[in-house]
Amino acid sequence: MNKVTNTKAVLDSIKTGKQLLDIKIADVKSEAERIRRGVTVRELKRSLPLPTETNFMRGVSTKQTERKNFLSSKRAETEQLCQDVKRKKSSTDREFERLDNELRRERL
């Protein structure tokens, strides 16, 4: 007997849920019909105003700042490395030139 009662309660809750969904579907259909006829859409009611800056946007802003700072430091590091390479290249070129001159003198 208890199983039958539980089944009836479940069926009743499903029936109630279906009725609520049918009401919502009817509301959406009527709204769509009004839109199709050119009637303006009713304004959405907001229970709470949205904050100007959400946690997500703060996180995005933080990540953008971190990325900007990271890229800036990498750019400075890259420029420094380029200068180091240029200095080493010119010193290497001078050393090759010196060795070349020295070898030429020895041949003569």
C-alpha cells in the first residue's frame, strides 16, 4: 500500500510540474505573438541591480594587468639581450679581425 501512495505522490508532482511548464510555454507563445504583431516587449523585471564590476570582470582586469606587466618585463629583457648579443658580436668580429691580421703577418 505504501508503494502505491509514493507512486501517486510522484505522479501528482509530475502532473503539477507539467501544468507549470504548460503555463510558462503559453506565456512565451503569447509574448512571441505580440512581438510578431509589432507590440513592444514588456521590460524585464530585475530583482537586484547588477553590480558595475563583477568578480569575473575584476579577475579579467587583474589578469590583463598581470599580462601587461609580464609582457613589459619580457620586452625589456629581450632588448637587453639584443644589446648583449650586439656587443658580443662586435667583440667577436674584432677578435676575428685581429687573428686574421696576425695570421697574415706570420705568412709574410
